[in-house]
Amino acid sequence: MEITQVNLPAIAIIGKQGFCSKNHNLAHELWNDANVNFAEVAAVGMKEKDGSFVGFWGAMSDESMSFLPWTDEFTTGYYLAGIEVYPDTPIPEGWTMWILPARTYLKILVNPENYNNVFHTMIKKTIPEMKLKLTGAVCDYIEPSTGRNFMLFPITSDQ
């Protein structure tokens, strides 16, 4: 597992929001809704110089919308499936904007086959062994230019 530490500024995301629980994780449903209606936000998505989108996010927050980790063993909280935008972007009807706070993250490449294993290994083993502390909800980031999916773990020094 190659882990990179990155410092990211505040990030604005427009997406489809829903509440997930241990009994019903609707992240896939939110992505389906966002993808089906993508034409409504495509024009406002932040773009690279080459015209490709900057990023697609599966952003997460606790129930208080404080961007803290999900509760109930990381199974319960809000999820936003969306696209990175500028903070002053008008929000289309039926969409929600979140502004993730500036944070330091551990970034790791994942795929559907290893996603759950990587998540649990990072939370229970890697982050504590690095003497770090999880300070917020883990987010998914899809890099449009490559299609690669990363998990971002907001961290701080545990000392």
C-alpha cells in the first residue's frame, strides 16, 4: 500500500446528499442519481487546464454535519456524491453543496475489491502505528483524468 500525505485547501462539492446507516448504505443510489442528472452540474464543475474535471467526491460527514467520522463503527452518517466546484457556484435545484474544511490527509489508491480491507487496515492499524489520529470523515476521491479511486483519511499528529 502506497500512502501519500497531502495538504488540501477547503473543497467545495455539489452533489446528491443522503443519510447512510448500518442497515442502509445508499452511497450507490446517490452516485446513480448524480450520474443520471450529471448534465445539470457539468457546466459548473471545476476543470483542469486541459478541460478535464478536477475531481469527483464521495464526501462524508457525521450526523452533526461537522465532517467528523461516521458513527456506529463507521456505518452511519451523511454522504455526498458529487463534483468539485468553486465555492461561489450557484447550487442547482435538487443538489446540495458542501465545503470540506482544509485538512491534511493520508491518500491511498483503492479499488472495489480491496476497498473495505484498506479502510479497516488504515483505521485500526496504519493510522495508529503512524502515531496519527483520524480527525474527520474519510472521503472518496475519483481522479477524472485516470479514473483512479482514492480514499482520503483526514489526520493529525497524535502527540
